[in-house]
Amino acid sequence: MNNINQEVGKKIKNFRKWRGLTIQQLADQIFKSKGTLSKYESGDITLDLVTLHQIADALNIQVEQLLYKEPRHASPLMNTVQSSFFKNSTRFYSYFYDGRNNSLIRCVIDMMAQSDANRYRTVMYMNVKDFENYQECENMYWGHTEHYDTLTTLILKNQATPLENLYINILASFQESEKKWGLMAGVSFRPFMPIALKMLFSRTPLPETPELYNELKISKEDLRTLKIYNMLAVT
């Protein structure tokens, strides 16, 4: 039980930092003392459901984001998914290259409960500093993932800026593979404009080598396809 308390407390701390709140500021919002909230974050106190929901509301996140714990074994949540790539896993890692500042952007994707046939509640943490504390990220998106025979689609909304929606399509996710390419369409705020880019998805974190950087950049083959179809496409 103490391990669960520590796991939840760590998530509260990470989300609080992401929101730029001090312990006192968050404690005031949930009508608790600074000392009590500090013990929640350290795992010394077990949270009741009411307080857990109050903290999620104060941080503007879903309560599932505080409860989620990566399974150590194959997850029964995803064992009926038609997609081989997503089957039996609930956490995925994604990368894309940001040419505005010549940097690699890391993302973590958590699949939550099934909400409908072929549909799973999903959260994506974008531009994380490290995978250990991935809740400390630049942007957080909440929505769902839909799995079909030949296509998996993620439809996500920025939790801080609701006008921004992301659509990610991954083709042929039924094929066995440790990595899959996807096409993300959304909005850039630097400058403000619609964009589309390619993302690489993996079941495990990837070595951040020069080869990975080159893979993520738009290649001559990508440009050739773009000229032929007048479309940015990934397969």
C-alpha cells in the first residue's frame, strides 16, 4: 500500500510543478494544510477519494492520471485490441523533431480504461524532460484512441488550451513491430498556424542517437512523395 501512496504522491508533485504551483498554493485550493499536502506527496498519508478528485480538479487533470500505474506484465486492458502494435501494452513512447529550435521532442502516451468498442481513454504528455518524471511536460493532451484493423487514430485536446486539437493516424498497426510511424496534424503556436509532422512510436524508450534524429527529419524521400501527391504522408 505504501508503494501505491508514493506513486500517487509522486504524480501529484509532478503535476503541481507542471502547473507552476507551490505546495501552499495547491493546499489552499483543496482546503488542506501545507503539511498535509506535503505528506500526500511523500506517500505518508493515504488519499481518500474525495480529496483525490479535489486535487485532480485543482490541477485541471483527469483523476485517472493520478491513479495510473504502469503494469509490470501484459495488460488485460489491451489484450483484445485488434492492433498488434498496441496489444497488451498501456504505455508508449513517441518522438518527433522540432525544426524551430532543432530539438528532439519526447512524448509519453498512457492508455486508460476502455470507454467504448475499439475506443480507449488516452493521455499524451508532450516534450517531457525525462521518462522518470514525464508528468513534468510542456503540454498535456487528453482524449481517446480508436483501434481498427488497418488504422489507429488518436484524437486529443490540449488540457491547457482547449482550442488546440491533435489528430494522429498510425497506419497498419496490426503488423508486428516495435516501432511505427504516425502522422500528427495540429496547431503550432510559434508561429500560430496549422501543421502536420511525422512521429515515431515505440513500445520502449529509444536510444537518442544521431540516427534517430535523422530518421525524424523530413527526408528526400518524404519530399519526393510530397511533390508527387502534394501531401505529407508517412507509412
